[in-house]
Amino acid sequence: MDYLSQWYIEYRSVSSNLNAICHKHDISLEQFLYLERLVMEGTQSPSELAMVFKISSPIVTRKLNVLQDKKND
């Protein structure tokens, strides 16, 4: 098996395990990464998070709103 194939298999295994852990807490791995970033770096604007995660600010805002709604449930 070549290096890239082995790397991908290991990545999928780690990703699967992380998703299973997050699922137990009713969040996605992506949501965990947002929360981790906020905890580690402190308050950040959606624009700052968008730059870090290389997505648009409106998408970040939507994802943060979903997390906020989960908190309120």
C-alpha cells in the first residue's frame, strides 16, 4: 500500500472516532472545532473565524447560530 493510501485510511479512522465522540455530545466535529477555537483563542468575530476556517462570514454566523440554538434547547 502506498503512503497516500495509508495516510487516508488512518485519517478516516481518526475522523470516524472523533465524529463518534462528538455525536455523543450532540455536536459535529466541525462544531467542536469552532468551540475549541473560541475556548483557546477567546472571543472572535465571525469574520475572524471565517478567515481561520477559510469559509464565508455568513456561513460562520449560521453555524454559530445553530450552536447557540443547541445551547438553548
